[in-house]
Amino acid sequence: MKDFFDNIIASIGINDVLDILIVSFIVYKILGFIRETRAQQLVKGLLVLVVAFFLSDILNLYALNWILRGTMTLGVIALVVVFQPELRRGLEYVGRSKIVKAPFGQLDKEKAKTVTDEFAKAVDSFSSTKTGALIILERETALSDIAETGTEVNADITSELLGNIFYEGAPLHDGAVLIRGDKIFAAGCVLPLTGNKNLNKSLGTRHRAGIGITENSDAIAIIVSEETGIISMAVDGKLTRFLDTKTVEKTLLNLYLSNNEDDSFKFSKIFDKLGRKKDAK
């Protein structure tokens, strides 16, 4: 037995170790991705079908085995359709280049401070006057298709301009504002609604649209309720509510100035911390 294991160890080279590490890392990332999305329940259902297929083969249940075999053949196509949003997000994540910096990384400290100050003033005004607002900050995933559903603005970010856009009765106040870098790129944009059925019933279309765009991209959504004035932020399909303007300003400033670590990872940590604080209250 000792010779058997010695031979196995002796036959393992550096390439084999590297191969195992790469495959393990890929499997780990895939499992983490599945766990964070609605794909988790679908994968459980798929595993049940696979187990049933092998059991029917072992027990010679020919009719059941034939049905399951056909189901699994068609299931490959069905999975592509069902998992389309998750597959898109996964491919976008893999395709994001770290050579080309996102717009957030292109601002110097003074410009970033000016932009976040304008956001804070606008959000504070919306909250105090209960003005509904939906602001989308584009990151590495381009949202040109979303911009095309609205009106191009391409103007500097100011609290006054944001106030004019979301002023009740203004032509573009019902849609979302798309921020690209330090510009208000488009306004009156139409966003995809989330398909999440577990959301609080009190959340309206504005919140569901903000969550929906973050499920399909790495964008950040800032949402102000017109009924309550509550400030919320969404990222990766997760919503944190009851934020104050200082928290919004600090979070965005940290994101604009983040250069040393991955933006998505850093913002996720900030976002999770905010969520834990709100849950503790």
C-alpha cells in the first residue's frame, strides 16, 4: 500500500498541481455564484432529476428512464433559457478587463469630492421633500442600451440639475437617471424590473427597477421613495434601506477613490456592512 501511494505522489508534477488548483478555483467560484442567485434552487431540482435518472437505470425502470433521458436532453436548452440572466452576469464578470479602469477610477480626489457632494445635496433634498428619484451609476458594464430608452443629457452632475429632472411634472421625472463617470449621461431611462418574488410588498416599481438593473449589471442604484422619503441603495440585486445622506456620500466617495482593490469586492463589503447595521436597528 505504501508503494502504491509513493508511486502516485511521485507521478504528480507541477502541472498536475496547477491543473487541480485552477479547476478547484473555478468550481469554488461557480458554487459561490450559484449560491448568490436564484440558480441555487434550480440546481437542487436538477440534481434530483440526475439521481432519479441513475436510479431508474439501476432498477431497470425503463419507461421512467426513457422519460428522464428525454427530459435531460431537452433540459440543456431549457437551462440556457432559464439561467439567461445568471449566465449573462457571469460572462460579464469574466469579461471585465482590469487593464481599462472603470469611470469611477478616472476622477481625482477633488473632482470625486465635488461629485459626491452634489449627490449628497440632491439626495438630501429628495428625501426631505419626498421626491421620488432613481439614479443609476454605471460602472464597468456599459448601459448604452438603457441610455437609448431615455433622453441623452451629457451634462455635469449638479444637485440643481438632478432636482429639475426629478421635479414632479417634469417630462423625465418618471424614469431613471444614468450616471456615466462624472456626467449625467441620460435621463428618463426605462429599466428592467426584478423578477425576485420575495421582496417586501411595500416596494414599488421604482425600487424593483433599481434592483432589476443591478441584477443584470454591476451598476449601483440610488433610490428615494416618494411616499416616505426613505433613501435606499441597491447592488448585485441586494437592497439596503433607511440610509442617511452622509452614508450615501461616504459610500460613493470610497467607491470613486478605490484604486487598490477590486471595486466590486470593496463596494460589496461596504454594502454588507451597511446591511448589517440596518438589520441590527
